[in-house]
Amino acid sequence: MPTGPPMVKLMRKAKPRGIDPGPDVTVEEIVITSTVSIRLFRPAVTASPVPAMLWMHGGGHLFGTPEQDDRSNIAFVRELGIAVAAARYRLGSDAPAPASVEDCYAALQALATRGEEWGIDQARLAIGGASAGGGVAAGLAQYALDQGGVQPAFQLLVYPMLDDRTVLRADAALKHHRGWNAKNNRHGWTTYTGGEPGRPGVSSYAAPARRDDLTGLPPAWIGVGSIDLFHDEDVEYARRLNEAGVPCELYVVPGATHGFDQMFRKTDVVKDFWQQQVNALRSAGFAA
């Protein structure tokens, strides 16, 4: 996938249309601050407040909108009876890190303080995201822990973009990665961190793998393909979470590339990958 300035500009303009969820799920756009809003999906009928997941979309920190994940977010609502708040936040191409994390923290705070008016159980909040959004979710978990306020109870990380230092790996540059390659990765990280990736001093809120001590973070699920550029950094982060006493389930899909679940939606392997996410959320108490 080319990620030069012309393509990024084109991708930012090509905003996907939202999906009409039908009568059993409601959708509402709620403004949180001047820089963040949420696309809130909820069951149309509930007997009591439901758990919620704050979801961050992918796009390499360069492009993307909440609407691109409507299909899976609606499916989570239907399958689990939860609410999903898909965040619309500043990307690296809008403002450098940690702007994305700060926006999403504001959205998390809103779910914790205003959730009652939206039919949300404010004590049961998860966070999740895919690719760059998974990295934002992991950074958000760290940021929330350090702030000491509202704490997510679970993090669902789908092939998350966690470590800018991957751009320094010569072996990664030599391999042909589909979906997201070394050149894309350098562009995304350079834009997001506002400088050369891999340099000293990059914040762990931007690159969560940079954090030395992972103690105290919420339990996690990490899913990634075996030939994804992010495979090694994701496996290592899962190992370090478990080593720090943070329960983390790692699910590796053999032969899968980055974003494979978006490209091959109807295949059994993609259906199973999504079901693993459902199972992880349910096991963590995120089901009505």
C-alpha cells in the first residue's frame, strides 16, 4: 500500500459511508471535545446498562475513520449485547503524538462520567483497536494508568502497531510484507512521532513497546498474523505483559498478513479470528 503524500491525501478524502445497523442497533455521533467524537453503537433494547468498548480505528496514523469498522462494531453489539464507541480522533497527520491518545482518553473519560445517560455500565469499560488503532489503545492503557483516574478493564489489540524501532530492523526491510510494509511503517511512524523513528526519547504513549514497566496494565488479548510486519513486536509485547503479571492471550494466525481480516472477510480463518475476539471479550466480562 503506497503511503506517500498524494496517497495519504487521497485516502483522507475517501471517507467510507457509515452502515445502517438496522432496527436492533442504534448509532449516534456524540461530540466529546473540539477534537474528538464517538460513533456510539448500542442495542436498541436493553433491560439494564451494558458494558462498553472504546474502539480506535487503524490507518497507520495517517488516515482512517470510525466508519471503516462499522461492520465489526455492529457485529460486536449484536453478538455480545454491549455498546461500542468508535472514536474519531486526531491522527499523526493532524497533530503528533500523544494527541491521538489524549483524544481517546477524553472519550474514555466521557464514557466513565456520562455513560449512564447513554445506557452504559460505567464500571465495565474496555478499549480496543486495530493496527495503528491497536497501538493507540495500548498507549491509552498506559496513559490511563499513569493518570490514575478511569481505568479500562480490558484491552483488545488486533495486530497492533506498537514499536517504532521496528523500522531499524534490516530483516524487516528485506521482507515483502503485504498490507503494510517497511516503507509504509517508516512514513507512519515519522508522521506520528514528529521525527525519525527509532530515535531515543520517543514516548511510550506513542510507541507502547517502549515502556519499561508494564505492571498494572489491564488484561489483554493480542491477535496477529504470522507474516504480519508487526508479528515480532506483538509477540514480544504479549510476552512482556505476561512476564509483568498482566494476563495476555496471544493468538497468531499462521500465514496471515497485515489486515487479512479486511481483505478476506468471508473466509473461515477470518470468521474464526473475529470469534476469538468475541470469546476474549466475553471471558473478560464484556457481554450483557
